[in-house]
Amino acid sequence: MFELLSSAVLSLLISLGFMPSTPPEQVEALAVTTTTVATHNTLHGSATFKPLADVIGWQEVDTDAGHSKLNALEYYDHYRPGAERLAARNSIAISWRKNKYEKTGDGSRMTHEGDAGVTPARFVNWVVLKNKDTGAKLAFINTHYISGAWNGEHPERQERWRTHNTVVREVVAELLSRGLPVVLVGDFNRQLSQDIPGMNHLRTAGVDGVPIDQIYVSIGIGTGPAERLEKYGSDHFAYSATVQY
């Protein structure tokens, strides 16, 4: 009887606003962080660098002009792990809004060496970003696979492509093992979605098939399909999506 009365009194106090409906220790657990993400191949830096999202993965930032444009992008910080400005691993730079996020981790792995006249060395870059308001962390991966492996002209490049894909899967698995929500973007140079354990490929709204520029999110954090934006002076469309974690 006393327990029933106590429950009734508690309910009355909550309804009158004298007590929170959710215990304080549960409030943080119920908080949701929403982040917009994007990817854009900049055609060797000739595109206009737009503030496409909270976090952006760029490809082909491999010219002085491209890096200068990236530096001029207001309100963003960038991850470019190469020692020299035009280091190959800097061509897949990652940018994030510095008023919203702070970088708490990063990494870069080579997938295969370069080959003169065929391909530069290829890499997978990633950052771990902490939302300054909610404290939630997000792992964001950016990459760019070798071109021409699946267009019928250069089947000898498929081995390099598959090696690259193996490294991508390893990086994803390692970040997921930390309990982090993960976003993977990039130019996959193949019009086929990949089976990456723990990840979902986001289809692109209004687009038939799979473009070579793709966005993947860890299971449970996608909020809808990707959106195709403009080319902004590139030969590739930019793509964006929204995630919650």
C-alpha cells in the first residue's frame, strides 16, 4: 500500500514539474548527437571547396591550388598527415567544423605503393571527433581507390583495388572494436556497394544504381539515404548524409 501511494505521489510531482521525468544519471545516455557528413572528389583541387557538412572527406587534393583552397575554407580544421604539403596521403584530407568538434585521435595507413604512370600511392585516413556539446565521439574514414580496375581496360589493377579494400575493412573493424560509431566515405572507383562487416551502404536518393563516390555508416546510425549535391567545378558530384549517434 505504501509503495502504491509513493508511486502515486511521485507521478503527481513529475506531472506538476517538481521532479524530472528522467533520472539525472540517464539524461546523458538519452542525448543524441546529429552530424552531417559529406564526400567530394575535387578534380585535383580545381573544384570550389564548399562547406558541405560538419565533417567532409575530400579526394584529389593533390595540388598547391587545392590545398590553398582548403586552407581558405572558413571555420574548419583539417587532417593532412603527410609531412610535405603534396604528400600523397594529404590528397584525402578530412575537414570538420572546429566550433563543433575537437579531434581526439587520427591515423593513416598506406594500402599500396604508387606506380609511375599508373597510380599514386593510396591511403586510408581517419579521425576521431568529439562533439563539444554532447561529448559523443565519431570515427570518420576517408579513402580513394585506384582508378580503372573495373572499367574493362585495366584488369591488372584489380589486385591493388582488392588490397586497398582489405585495408579499409581492417580499419573499419578496428574502429568499431572501440565501440565508436563509424562513417566511411570516399571515391571507390567501382559502381558496386561493398560488404563491409558492421557497416551499411547508404543509397543515394533519386539516383539509380551505385555511384563510385559512396557513404557507409555503422549499423544503426544512418537517418536516411545520401543526397547528391552539385559538382562545384569538379567532374564528380558531391554527396552528403546525416547520422545520429
